[in-house]
Amino acid sequence: MNRRVAAILRAAAAFFVAGCAVQGRPFERASAPPDNAIIYVYRPYHYGSSLLRPAVTCGEDSARIGPGGYHAFIVPEGSEAITCGVQGAESGDQVEIDPHTRVYYIREEFVWGVLSGHPHLNPVDTDQANAELQSCCVQEP
């Protein structure tokens, strides 16, 4: 009987973990017209916050990024400073982007609050972002 219960628990855990990660194509560079900026917002997989998917907004565009996913926001040329923000149940965070930089990387992370996770948007340098993005998949709509 203990073997049967253990097998059921392992199967349930595998189903739960597999169901929380983003399913999609592996990371690929976005293409944009020459003078447009690209803002990659990505979220490395972390089991602790896998059920949280608040909307991340950059300018006029929004995306709900799951664990292990990313979204490329295209910012038109001539845009003024863009604010990227995320709002959780208890708190939110935002970061201002200078769209004159060609490519920008932001990592979405969660820290636990009283009742739920608090989302944070952290700008990341190119080398670190490229290493972390290799394990992310595109966030399908």
C-alpha cells in the first residue's frame, strides 16, 4: 500500500510541476525595425511562485509571464521614457526604461509577503540576461 501511495504522490507532483512551467518555443531573439528598442521581460522558473502570473505592462502592451517564460516588448522609435510595471495582490513595482538603448533586459521575481507574492522588476545586464534567457520559453498568448 505504501508503494501505491508513493507512486500516486510522485505522479501528482510531476503533473503539478510540469503544469506550472511555460510551454513554448525556446528563447529566440525578437526582430524589430532598426530604430526600435526591444525590452525583454523574463521570469526564470521558480517553484515557489509558479501559480502567480500578474500582468506586466510596458507602455501600451501587456503580457502575463509564467515561470520559465519571457515576452519581448517592441518600443517604437522616438518614444519618450517607457514605464514597465507589474501589480500584485499586495504590492507592485515599476521601472523606467530609456528606449534609446537598443535592447533592455528585465527579470521578474517574487518575494513572499503576508498573503501572497510581491512582484519585482529588476533590470539585468546583457551577459547575465543572455545566460538566464537560454532556459526560458516564449510566452504563448
